[in-house]
Amino acid sequence: MNWITNYVRPRINSIFSRRDTPENLWSKCDNCGNMLFHRELRENLNVCTSCGHHMAITPRERFSALFDGGVFSEIKVPAPLEDPLRFRDQKRYPDRMRAAQKATGEKEAMLVAEGEMGRTPIVAAAQDFSFMGGSMGMYVGNAIIAAAERAVALKRPLILFSAAGGARMQEGILSLMQMPRTTVAVQMLKEAGLPYIVVLTHPTTGGVTASYAMLGDVHIAEPNALICFAGPRVIEQTLGEKLPEGFQRAEYLLDHGMLDRVTPRTELRGELITITRMLMGLNPAVAGDLPPPGDTAEASPPEALNAPPAEKPAK
Amino acid sequence: MTNYLDFEKPLAEIEGKAEELRAMARANEEMDVEAEASALDKKARELLEDLYTKLTPWRKAQVARHPDRPHCRDYIKALFTEYTPLAGDRNFADDHAVLGGLARFGDQPVMVIGHEKGHDTRSRIQHNFGMARPEGYRKAVRLMDLADRFGLPVITLVDTAGAYPGKGAEERGQSEAIARSTEKCLQIGVPLVSVIIGEGGSGGAVAFATADRVAMLEHSIYSVISPEGCASILWKDSEKMREAAEALRLTAQDLEKLGVTDRVIREPLGGAHRDRDATITAVGKTIASMLSELDGRTGKKLVKERRRRYLELGSKGLAA
């Protein structure tokens, strides 16, 4: 009880009391159910601060945390044919597209950008699971090709964050043809001698796993990410039996030799800097407050790599 | 004994009647049924023509899966000589869903690789209904490498519902195996031609059908997902496979318009299974002509053009 509840007129009072717990300040962890303060959750890259569960993160949020000072420039992706098959299920494909664009504020299911990560020049591509399940259609194919071509032109490594339910059925065979198309993109990088690092995030399945997501030089997955070709439900239907706990999860794939590492999102940036710098033959990264550009890098202890990005973007 | 598809039921009745009449005549020599029987034959033929000239996409899917359709081993037996199967992925096992080996096509030594579905219960189980496991794709990679090193053209015959969705297959890296096989298809500096002889099911088909030239039999299909699978996801009702088959544009005719396939090989009236020899001969002719188109090209040029073919795919759409 304070003076407002006692003295302010009831109508105003009701407004104030409603403001006591606005819904958007808190979100609930999908895993442990704990209420998490929004800003804290965002600062922790959508990883639950109490149980460590990795929730979805949009490509834009990811890039803001990945690139130095959150600064990156988007790489333009050639627009594909719109609705090439005139596809219609219960809804028309263009209507589904517009709904997804409205819901996400994004044009399509992949974002491609260039910039610096711990002063390491890179090209990055991230798939957006919130956009029609991150599905791989012609746009995603074009995005990966554009990313590879840009990386080759700039002689930079490509870091790709995968997240998709698979191919986009509404583009029929043309979505399937993104498997060979994106494979050609990976080959461009390999032939140019540039690292191609795949970060597999929850979920990465179907034709995406069976093409560019499994052709990396290094495969890193986020904890507990579902990574598979055929989904667990399909397999359960085929076999008629329950699958073991943790089947097709990141740790399971690590055990079966399909991944190099399973790394929490909060430690990913530091690890990516370390790996790309070694593969590119660069000096160890400088961490903490970065000296102005031009100063040569000095060796620094690896634990400092997870320090927050520098305030100013490097030139 | 002919296997009839559900939409062929009226045909089955007429052909059955003609057969019955002739059987009666054989038992009783005084009966003259020939006039009546040939009338029925004529009627059956008309009906067959009527059914097959306007097959809907779903019916095409059914024909593509017809149990009597010639399969990979039938083509290998008829079109190649000195076929020498090569087995194993050198890692884990030999996958019988994938056949492959050295053979002569005419005089030319080649590598032939394909999915085999099997023709009766025993062989279907043995070949896992044409659904390959990682070992199958890894065997294919090994054979393509071998062909590449010795300058042998590669011929792939695609006929699979898809890669096998099983526990062991997933554990041993089904996705990675498919990805590597597609990658290998895009790397080898020898001619690579592919024929989709039945079902081209999703990633399991792409892993073999990423080629310099792709041909499809008239009633074969090639799709990102089966009509049933698509219906259950997008329509939430697996019985809507007719609509899904329509929407997916999975027929050889639509795929030719989209530039995914270069040639459509005509099938005998009533589908490949009604005249297997004629079908196999037609496929052989197409393979020969596709290979001759690639004759004399250097490995470098082949790889470059193959990659460009896929990079450029998708510039053509379909009008409604």
C-alpha cells in the first residue's frame, strides 16, 4: 500500500495496478518454466539464466552479439522467382509468405552479413527458424551462394548458423535443387582455401542437414539442438518403437562422430574467433578493450575472449 | 498375373473377362469366342489409352511405384555387359539398396550405380525397398571416385522413395552421407548421366541425380517430399495426397519445363510395366545419346558446366 492506492481516483488506480506486471517484461523458459527478466535473458543471448536451456534467437539478435560493437553490413541476396509453382495448399504460398514477413519483420528465412568478429573479418549467414520454419527455398539457396561468393571475393571465412525444418515444400522440386546449389557454394569456399564453419542450432533437419549443414570444415552445435535427417516422429512411425532419450540431439551426434564440438551460445563467439583466426593464420585475438586499429595484436589469455564486444566497431 | 492399380479397376474387369472367355474356349473347343474377346480387347485398349493419356500427378506417382515396373537390376542386365558388382563402403557394411559396379555400355567401360527396390517379398526385404542407408551413399561415393580416377563415365539409375529413416541410419550419419554423395556428383571430372526410372524421392534421389544430364521416364516422379508426406504436413490429412501431388509439380513433364530434367523418355501405352523390353531399350538409347553429347569434354569443363547447370536452376517458373 502506498499513497497512490489510497488517494488516486479508482480509474487511474486501475491503470497503475495494471502496469505493475506488464507481460512483455518477463518470459517463461520453455524448459524449466522459470520466469526470466527480459533484458537479462536478452543479454544472455536467449539462454535461460537458471537452467541453461537455449531458446530461439533471430539472426539479427545473433549478429548484434557476434559482430564487434553489433555492427555489420547486410549482403544483398538476389531475389528469386516468386511462387514459381503457383503453389496452393490450404493457403496460397504468397499469402503464407506475406504472413511470415509480417510476423517476423524479415524478408526471408536467411540473413547474410559481413563485418568483424573480434577484429577478424568474416562473412556470416544465419537461418531464421521463425520464418516458415527456416525452410530452405530458392532465397535461402541464393543467400548461401551470395555469402560464399562474397567470402571468396573478400578472402574471408564463412560462418553459417543453420536452423530449419528442411526444404520449403511450397517450392517443390526447386527447393530440393537447393541441395546441389548450396553444395556448389561450399565447393567455392573450399577451392578458394577458405574456412567454412557451420554452427548447427535447434533444429537442423531434412535437406538442410543433408547438404550445406554437414559439409563444414568444423561443425559446432548448440547444446541439445535437434540435428537429423529424418525427424524422430518419422522414425517412430517407421519402426513403431520409442526412441531413446536424447536421440538426435547435439550431444548424441557428438558421441557418434558427426560434430566437432557442442558449445553453449554464450561461449560461441570466443570459440569462433579462436578457430577462424587459427585457420586464417592470424595472431591470437586481442580481448577486452581493443586498442585502436593499427596496433598489432598481442597474445591474450583465452578466457578473456568472452568479454563483451568493444564499444566501437573496428574499421 | 497383372497387378492393377486402383484406377485401373474398370480395365481389370474388361481384361479379366476377355481372359475368362479365352480360358473357356480352351476348355471347350466348340465355343467360338474370338470375336467377342477381340471386341473386349479393343475396348480395353481404348480405355487404357483414355486412362494413360491424361494421368493425374497422383496416378503417375502410383504408376512410378508399380511393383512390375522394371527396376535397376533389370536395366543393368539388359543394357550392360560384363557387369561386375562392387560392394561395400569400406567403413561399415554393404548396402543392398544400392547396386553398383563396373560394366560395359556398348564397348565403353562405365560405372553404373542405382537404387534397387526388389521384385518380390524376399528381394524387397533384401534391398530394403530401395531405401538406402549411409553405407549405400558412401559406397556410391567410393565408386564415383574410382570412376573419376580411371576416366569412366558414371550412369546412375534413380528409383527410391527416399533415404531410409531408421535409428541406425541416423546414428551413422545419413545426412552427412547424402551430402557427401551430392558433393561427389559435383566434383568428378567424368561424364555423369542420370535416369529417374521410377521414384525420385527427395534427398535420397538428389545424392545420385545431380548430373550433367538428367532424363526421366514419362510416368516417373521426382519430388522434395512424397505426396502423402506433403499432405499430412500442409493439409494435416494424409488422404489429401491427390491435391499434394498436383501442387508439388512432380511429373516429368513439369520438371522438364522447370529445367530440372533435360529429357522425358516415352513409356509404352499403359506404363513401363506393360512392355518392359521396349522401356528398357528406350532408356538405353537415351543414355547413349546423353553420353555422346558429353563426348570429348575435359573433366574441368564437365565440372564447370555441371555446377553452372545447378547454379542457374530456378530461373524458369511454371505458369498456372
